[in-house]
Amino acid sequence: MNSRERLLRTINGEVTDRVPVTLFIQDHGHFIHQLHPGIDPLDYEQLTCRAIDYQRSLGCDVFARMIFDLYHPLGICLGGVDDGHETATWKVKTAVTEEGNNLVRSSVITTPDGELSQVFVRTALNKGTYVYCCTKKPIATEGELDIAMTYEPKMSAAYGDMVRGKIRRIKEYLGTDGILGTWVSGGPFNNASMIMDHTQLYMLFLTEPEFFAKLMQYTTERTLDYTRAFIEAGADVMLVGGNVPGGFLGARTYEQHILVHEKRYIDFIQAQGCPAIYHNCGEIMSLVGSYKKLGARVVEPFSPVPLGDADLEKAVAIVQGDYVMIGGVDQVNVLQKGTVEQVREATISTMKAGKRNGPFIIQSADFLEYNTPIENVEAFVATALAHASYP
């Protein structure tokens, strides 16, 4: 059985010859820049190929995750509304300034019904590693939401052509050594957090439920064409961010106010024959049971304390095989900062807990950080492979 077959069959709920062993390596900055400091940090396609190469070299079941290479326009995927395109009814004026390590895009969008404004910042954490954030969100009132719903440009045919070309090239390079996942714009609640301040968003479903329902409609519908383009281009799985409506909200709040909107988007993805992987990298334990109602084929990454609150052994007992779990070893406190022996111990305990109820994938809990010792990564993979067989 090759790695592609092993991963796909596991994601579909089958027990295969062994647990797939993989790494989460971001296609920009962080660990991949540690391995290849000379590559242009914005050459995402080459960086994705190098991440594939590294996983191959260790004997992993390769899981390539395309993030930044498909994130255009930025307003759909990283924050804000689309300030990268204009139409007759969506006019954009953007000023770009540099403030220390920050590249700041300040945009005013003019429409027949009024203006939207936003500030989007790219920050250099270190040479080659950037993070992005919309620091002034464009939506605060229902009127501003109506403007965005009415006038924001739709996905262009050129974008679809670009996506098909990029995904085809990566899949050809990957071959049978693994699978390709593409990060979509998050579940509706995650997407809403990119255009509305969190302090307002976390209360809106209680204070203005009709406004909230309209917001969820918008943050779902604005992403569907982009998601469909990824699926039609041949991506194997859709990676859906679900960390913003995290476990700190509690199961009752999540199920009463948020689950129906997240499920509608998950159902859209899986109705097209593409598995959805729901990603909550923070507090998760109070929602482990709720995710059974969500319907996603896979949930990840069950980040252990202190990065998250996951107890993998307890989570597996709750899930009882109702969805496939991807669980991992703490990428900061163990893989980056721990000893080789600590890596081995954490890997064995994670593997033992994760595979108890059947289909399971083990990986680094989240993306590998810069300055992660190579010997720790090698110890994780070797130990996982040595303990990957099912009883």
C-alpha cells in the first residue's frame, strides 16, 4: 500500500496496514525557511515542493498543505473584504506604508451605498517569516454588511484557472507519496472573525441574532466559489479552520448558535465528494462530542496542554470512531524545545492513545516552528513508524 492510499483510506474511516505518519509543515516561513533560507519566502510553490521532499526523505506519508499559494485575494482568506479587485460599483483606494517590520495596507472601498474601510498588516516575525492580520475590520454594522453582501466582487475565471494550474503541478510532483489538502477560508465563524472585531462577534449571536444569521450567510456564500474551485482542481481534502468558535464557548453555545452554520459549509464540501478536515488547534475538549453532529469526516489536531486543552485518551473515548482523528505531538514544548527522549515518550503515548479506536493519523500537532531541532523531527517520525502497526 502506498502512502496516498493509506492516507485516503484512513480519512474515509478504514483501518489500513498501519497508522499514517506525517508532518505539518507550512508552505511559508517557519520550519521550511529553516531548511531552505535561500529560497524566496514568497515562492510558495517551490516551498511546498521542498516540504514534500523533506517528508519523503524521512519516510513520512506526505501530507502537503497548500495555504498561502492559493490565498488570493487576501480579503477572502486572510482578513478583510476584497481590496485587490475593482468593479464599476466597488472602487478601491489603497495606501501602502512601512512601519518598522510592518507592511500596512490601508484601504477605502467606495460603493453606491456607502464606504467600507480596513487596515491589513503583514508583519515580519523574522527574515522570511510573515504573519498577516486585518487590524481594522471593515464590518461593524448591519449596513456595512449589506454593502459587502451586495457589492464585493465575485471570484474571477482567471482565479479558477490559476488554482487548477497550481494544484495540478503540486499533485503531479507529489504522485503516490501522499495527499494534497488546501486551506479554505475557514468555517463561517472563522471567516467572520476576519471582517468583524472579535469582541463584537462573540456577543452578536446573543445581542443581534438576525444580524448574526445574515453575517453567517455572507461568510459562507462569499467562500463557496473559491472552495468549489479547489475541489474541482483536484485537491484531496479541504482544511477548514474552526478554532475561533473554540471550546471556551462551551458545547451548549456552540450547538445553539454556531453548529448549524459550520455544518452547512461542511455539508457543501462533502456533497462534492471531498472530505472536510475541521481544524481546532486550541481548546477543544468541551466540543469533542459536538463535532459528531458537525459531520466533518476528520477533526484535528487535538493540541495537548498547554497549547490547547486536549487529552487525547479521553477524546478518543468520547469519539468512539464516529469521526477520524488527527492527533499530534506538541510542536513547541516537545518538538521544538524538548529532548529526543521526551519526543520519543510523547510520540509513543500519542500513538497508543490515538489508534485505540481504529483509524488515526499522527503528525506534529500544528505546523513546525523555526529552530526545531532536526534530530527531534527525525526521532518523532522514526518512533511513530516503529509503533504504527495496529494490534
